[in-house]
Amino acid sequence: MSAIEFNDTEFSQGDLWVFGYGSLMWRPGFEFIERVPARLIGEHRALCVYSFVHRGTPEKPGLVLGLDRGGACRGIAFRVAEKQRAATIAYLREREQVTSVYREVMRSVWLENDARQRVSALVYVVDRGHVQYAGRLSLAEQLRHVLQGHGQSGVNRDYVLATVKAIEAEGLRDSQLHRLAAMLHTQHPPPLPAEDSDR
């Protein structure tokens, strides 16, 4: 599989904006000089990606977020200094494109600060043609996958709850994720294998 990515020459010069809507909101993992609440129009946040690496395995897939068609998404725009551009893009590709399930795109996002300006930001949008695209799952299906999911980055349940906490910290609400989080609070995940139990 070849990742759907830009050539470096396709990025405009100057500082780089990155739009985070899931784990990037609470664990960006790169240096930035500004962090601004932002809105992206035309795509919405959804648990629509089967996780085979970070939060699950091919045998027991977890679920992680992608941006899917339609609606809007409120998240965080991070401004990265130009001198950190190449390192940041390389880091994000290693993190987000491990199985090439996302399309690397530039999208207009509206900053929700005093200036209210529109900027062009790097965004990772789900590739609907990829085998890991889950589409629209019922809440019961989402719950089943999240409870079973455990991968290189940890337990899937923790990923969902941390994302909901980050959304709430911005004074926002995502009704679908909040419903799932409420269900997760009443469910207990299956025990981890013995070798993982002390992590």
C-alpha cells in the first residue's frame, strides 16, 4: 500500500497549520507555537476506522476516529513554525499513515479566536476505499470493537475516553462519542493477557 500523501513541494511556505480532531487534540506529539480552537466544514468526526495497529489488531480490530464526508467538525488547529515543518510532517506520516488508511489533504479551517480567520491546514481524512474503513457502525458495534481493542498505543477504551475528555475541555460536545463514553463507563473491558497486565 502506498500512502496518499503530498509531495513536499505542494505545501505552501511559511508556518504549517495542523488540524486535530481526535488523539492529536490531547497528544499532538510535535512542537507548536499556537493552539487555537477551529472548525472544519464538509467533514465530520466519526469512529469509522478499524484499528489494526495502534488500538487493535487485524484479528481483534479496535476503532479510531477519522474525518468522514458531510457536516462539520470542531477541533484544534496547531500552528507549527516553518523550521519545524519537515520534522512535523515526517512525524505525522509515521503516526497516522502506518497502514495508509488516511488521505493527507489541505483543508480550509476557521479559527475560533478573535481574528476568526480562515487558514489552510494539514488534515488526515479517512480513505473510504481502504479495507480499514468501517463506515457507519451502530453504537452496539462500536462498543464491541472498542471493548476488545488493544494495540501498540494502548487500550481502545482509553483512547475514546481521553478524546471525549479533550472535547469537553474545549467546551464542546460530540453526541455520538458522548453516548459511547457513557456506555463504556458501565462496561468493563476484558482482562489483558498476563504479560500486558502490569502496563
